[in-house]
Amino acid sequence: MYLTRCTSEDYPLAVQHAHATLSVMRFRVTIRTSSGEETRTIEAPSRFAVYEQIQKDGGTVVGLTQSGGARKVSSVLHMTIGTGVKNAEVVRMAKNLSAMLSAGLPLSRSLAVIQRQSGKRKMATIAAQLAQTIEKGSSFHEALAQYPKVFPALFISMAQAGEESGSLSAALTTVGDQMEHTAELVRKIKGAMIYPAIVISAVIIIAILMLIFVVPVLTQTFTSLHVKVPLATRIVVGISNTLTNNIALSLIAIIGTVVGAITFIRSPRGSALVLRGSLFLPAVGELVRETYAARAARTLSSLLSAGVPVLEALSITKAVVHARLFADVIAEAEDEVRKGEPLSNSFATHPHIYPLLMSDMLAVGEETGKVAQMLLQIAEFYEKDVAEKTKDLSTIIEPLLMLVIGTMVGVFAVAMIAPIYSLSSAF
């Protein structure tokens, strides 16, 4: 294995300096012991050190928050550890580490190279402190576990499996590819949504400007000529008057509505409701199902290929999938496997969530003893299918957008032109 204890001579001066400038942080910890639960403040260099200390004392950590600033801070770098690191930086680190380990470089030296070469200060500091933790005798996955906001559970579990099997380099390559594929899939879907989002936003802004600047002019004309206006016109005029007479309140209401909608969509209940509703939309529903099927299949395949036990792999996949609607099926599969049932059973009973092809191919994989390989094929198939469908998504959405915009323009035109037509008829 590449995990070896190294002396300080293996590190560049910059890494040694980072070691010397570690600060002690203050944590508020809720601890469960045989006598019950208690909350107290503990000073330690990291969260990992807190967990280690409590476990040695025979307790269990049930809650942990950083309650105050750091003491003896000699470098502002430490204040930003664990936040602000992009997914692409983590992928790059995984692949670079894999390449260096394959070349025979010890892990500690590899991390020192990452620290020197990284163009991002936060990642360089994290690499230096990972090296320090390993120097103290911790394993690589234990060091990674100190930064749960930077390294996802999948990364940590794959690293652990690689260490235990002596193939850390291969495990890092796999997790790097997995994260890269997932990010690429999300990027393509977001890219397909940009066009309709821009069009809808432009239409809303134009409609508001017309209600504020155009409609009041026409309203004055109708009023001065005592024109009898239809119901549609009265509704448009009423909305226009509300906006123009209460600009501040209207602006606050619009901003509040937008913020409230975004907050609701991002909340667990809101996101679950939107996700469930999207499954019933033509074209979109199938795209959503295949996207989550690809993510679940690739994650599970990577973990099983690395030697992670199936129950642990399912538990990690459940967290990676994240969306509760899809994660609940994986949780059910975990319970079924624990009882000795086939993995494919739970997926087969939820064809409205996971496509039938996934359960069928899983069943074949179980029969042939090649579950990991079959899951990889499922992931690749759905990733290609999603990529093709996102290309055609704008073609599908464009007519719908034209229909919505045409309806809005038509209603506005009728509401404003009808009184003018009545006026010209009277003359």
C-alpha cells in the first residue's frame, strides 16, 4: 500500500509552516453516555479530534457545532477550510493523486505536490492539513472525513475501500470519473434550461414595463372619451393601477414572491413536491427518472467495484442521490437486501420512479454475478440518453413557450384593442 508514515523531511517548508500555524477551535458538543446526554464546550484542532476524544472517553457525539472563533490563529487560511471548494477542484485532486500514487510516490509526498501546485488557496491549505493528519498516523479516509463539506461521502468511502484493498490509486480514479460524469450530466440539464428561463424572464419584465408605462396612457384616453371597456380591459387596468400607485409595495411583493418561491423550491418539502410533479410532465418526467437512475447506478457501481459491502454501498448511494423520492426506493432496497431479498426487487416495484430497464438489468446482473458491471452499463446507457434528450429539449420547449407567450400577448392585445375598436365604431 502507498500509505506510509513520513517524517517532516518529506514535506516542503510551506506544508511544515501550515502545520505550525494550526489553530485550536472551540466546539459545542452534545454527548451521549451511559448516564444520559450532556452538552459541553471542547477545544480541539478539528472536528475529527473531537470525535476521537469523545470516543476514547466512551461517549457518542450526537451533535456538534463550532461555537466560537479560533485561538492562536497565525494564518487566515485556516478560517476558510471546508468551504468554497468547487467540485472541479476535488475531481482534479482525485485524478492527480491517483496519477502520483500509480507512479510510486507516497501519499504524503503526493499531497505536498497538490499543495504546491494548487492555484486555489483553500484547496492548498486543505491538502497541507490532510498531510499533517496522515503524518500523525491517521488513514487517508479519516483525514478526508474532517472536511465533509468538501469531500462527499462517496469520495471518503471509495478512499477507505481503496486503502483496505491496497488499490487507492484505482479507487481515486474511479471516484474522480464518477464525480466528473455526475457534474457533466447536471451541467447539460442546466444548460438546456437556460433558454426557456431567459425567455420567460424577458416576457415578465416586458409585461411589467407595459403595465407601468403603456397601459396608463391608454387608460387616460379611455377615461377622457368615456369609453365603456370590457371586463378583460378592466382587469388589466386594475393591475396597472396597482403597480403604478404602489410601486414600492409592488416591488416588495414581487421580490418577496420570487424569494419565497425559491426558498420553497429549495426546502425539502418544496423540492419533493416539484420533483414529484415533474414526473407527470411530458418528456420532462422521463428525463428526470433517467437522470436519477444514471446517478444511482453509477454511484452503486463505483462503490461495489471498489469492494464496499452492498449494504454500505446502498446507504452511501441513498445520500448521494439526495432526492427523497428516489432515495426512499434505495432505502427500501437496503432493507430488502438485509433480509436476504434480491436487490432488483425494490426497483421493480417502483416503475413510476426508476425505469423498468434498471430493475430488469439488475436482475440479470444478480443472476450472472456481475451486478457492478451491469450497473455501469445502466449508467452509461441513461447518461447517453439524457445527453441526447437535453439536446432536443429546446425543440420540445420552444412551441410551448410560443403558445404561452402568444396567449399572453393575445389577452393583452384584446384587452387594449377592444375599447379602441369600440371608439372607432362610435365615430
